[in-house]
Amino acid sequence: MAGEKFVHTNPVFYGDASLGDGSFFNDDSNFTGVRMAGLGFSILRGLPPPNGAQTEKIQNCFGSAHANGICQFALADGSARGINPDTAQSVLAGWSHISDGVAVIDTD
């Protein structure tokens, strides 16, 4: 699955590659093109200024500034889906595993 990367909503942090808001075509930082989904990696909404653990979450998690925090994903079956940031991390983990044969039931 491919989804939107979280970009901090404070303009002071726009373009900050250390927070994952760099160009995908610039290899200065691997935080630009990689995000994780599943246990320990929820979909982010707005955060206060980054520091410590918050910086790590920004670098590693999906997220968006859409209404209600909905994050857009392209799924392997060819569909596109807006996913609620309150979706259980176990559901995100199930969606992010490839060919494991386990049916994922989204109860949200």
C-alpha cells in the first residue's frame, strides 16, 4: 500500500528533510520516501513542534492535513481509499502485509 506522508502543519517545518518533507528525488534523507503502518505506527494528525519521539513519529508515519485527518492510500488491488486516522493499528498492520492470506476486517 502507498499513502500520504505526514508533513507538519506548521509552515516553519515545510521542506525540512529531517522531518521527511524533502524531495523524493534528493537522496539526502531516507525519511522522504519511507513510511510504516501497523503496530506502533498510527496515522498522524497535526502535532506540536517536533522533538525527540515526535520527530521519529513524523519521519515514520503516514498522515495528512485533509478534513478529519483522513489519509489517502493506494491499495494493491488498484483501489484508492481514504483511511480514518482512528483505524486500529492492527488493521493497518494487516493491510500492510503482502500475501499473508489473512483476511483483514475493518470494524471502524
